[in-house]
Amino acid sequence: MLGRTNVKLEIEGLVIPKSFLVSEHIDEFLLGLDFLRSNNVDWKFASGQIHIGEVVVPLLPRPQWTQVRRVYADRRVTVPASSESVVIGEVWFFGLRG
């Protein structure tokens, strides 16, 4: 873990202060169960909405992919824009139903 950062999430005009842990191994954030509970989050999959207290947030449509792929490099790699590189790593496939 590299540290912690404090941010203000703004979701449909609702501002929620949140502290996040920062790691060199994760490049996207996750909202955990503690956040979902403390902010009264209710997922309405049938109607395609998330309710955060009184705020309604529409869910984005999910692409109709049949697989999700993630590539994990064995070391930190920077590939410049408009270029390609050979990178040693692993590819993980996750199936989705569309």
C-alpha cells in the first residue's frame, strides 16, 4: 500500500467525502460494503438505477461482450501512445452472459 487519499465524490450533485487506500497494484477504485451501507445505497437492477439516499443514478448499459480480459504484467510497463510493445504477463478471462 502506498498510502491513503481523501476525495469528495460528486454523484448527480450529491457530494460524499471518502477516504481511499492507494496501491500500485490497483488502478481502479472500489466502493465497499461499508460505503454502500453508510450511504444507504440501493441497487435497482430491474429498473437500471442506483439509489443513494434520495438521489437516483441511472446505470450505464452493459456491453454485450461474451468475455472480459485482464492483462497483468510481471513488472511495471509504460507503453507510449500510438505504439506497441511486447510485455510478459498473464491474461485472465472471465465469462459474462449477455
